[in-house]
Amino acid sequence: MLALAGEAVEQTPPQTYASGAAATHPGVMGESEGGGSACIASTIATSLDACRVEVPAWHASMDRWLVFSDLHVKVSSMDVCEEVLRRVNAEAAARNAGVIFLGDLWHIRGSLSVELLNRVMGAFSEWTQPVVMIPGNHDQVSLGGAIHALEPLQYAFSRPDQMVLLSEPSVCLDALWLPYRRETETISPLLLEAGQWAEDGRLGAMFCHADVKGALMNDNQRSRRGLDIASFPAHIPIYSGHFHKPHNVTHKATSLRYVVCGC
Ligand SMILES: [Mn+2]
């Protein structure tokens, strides 16, 4: 695993998830997309077993991943964002790594600029590496988070199975993936179980877009809301998007790393 923002961090790769992983078309892996208009609250699985998703064999074959997050594409940063997207793929390709994006690709919630969408799609069309993405709160439109603006990006890549989009809490690639959720109590049971799984060696890493109490929101303000760091699993690497200051939030043997891309 690599974290961007200049300081590439070598990390234990997610072990491959081997159960006959089959490539499926554009990889919408989080099943319950909500379907229809009643998407205010998303249905959330209450056990990790129910969160298992299959990923394309291509993704399962990768043993290195580069992590970046919080691009927050907007008009004033589009040129830089384009450069970042070029660079991320180049760095991943140079390391034969896949790319993990931890949410908040877009800055403005609820509407997409045609120009920005086209330029982002154009940038992703050049990518050569497999990708896994989870949505952040800026990408999400519905309160439950099931409707979000990463959907069209699945069609940007040159390979139809290139992007695995995890819209719901998911278990794959030996890791737990948690998109942003406003209602933190809905994911607490999953975190509790994840602690046990990590202890049993059934979980190798965790990726999320989360508000954690005590995390640095900027240089001098700590979050007073969100999940308790003590509720996260211990002894496994945990990476999160959301706050833009790269830092670790720790409690005993639990450590969560906020990653960012820097623009
Ligand atoms: Mn966020």
C-alpha cells in the first residue's frame, strides 16, 4: 500500500481475495443501491459476511495499492486535479500497483458541472491500473449515502471492469471498506465485528471515509463528532479520507491514518 501526498508509504498489501473472483461489468459491487426513490436511508448489512463482494480477478491479483483521497474537484482546482490524476496513475503504474480512492472526488454536492465531469472522465480514460473507490460525503446526494456522484466514473475507464465502486460497507480484498455514513450507529455493529475479524486474522486492512472524534479537522481544530477511535479494529492498517490534514488518530493498538492528495 502506498499513500500519496509526497510521502509514499509502503504498506502491507491487502491479501488477495480468492474465491473465484469473476469480472463483472462496471463493478457496481455494493448491491443494495437503493433502487428507486426511497433512498433516504440505505439498507446496511448488519454482519460482515453479508458485506462480502467479489472483485474482478485483475484487482484480486494486485499485491500493491496506492491510496489517495479528497480530490475535491472544482473549477478553480481542475487544472491541478487533472495533473494529480495523471500523476497518481503514473506512480501506480511505475509500482505495478492498483489505485484506491477514499472519497470526496467532487467538491460541490448534488450537481455536476458538464465541463468538470468531461475533464475528469477524460483523465480517467487514460488510466491503466485497476481502481477501487468509495464515496465520501461530498459525493453523496441522499442522506443515507446510496446515491452519489461517483457512479458515472465507472464508464470513464478503458476497461469495463477497471473500477470497483463500493457504495455500501463491503468486505473484499481482505479488507473492510466503509463509505461515508451520516448515521454512525449503522456501522457500529460492523466495526465491532471487524475487531473480532482482525483479531482472528480474517481482516488485513480497513479503508473508510469517516469522521473520527479527536481527529484534526485542520491545524488547530479537533472533531468532536463521529466515530470513537476505540471502536475501530486494532493491529491492522486503517486509512481514511475526509479530513485534509494527513495524520494518525490512535488509541492503544488502533491507528487510523488520514490520507489526502493535497489539492
Ligand atoms: Mn468528506
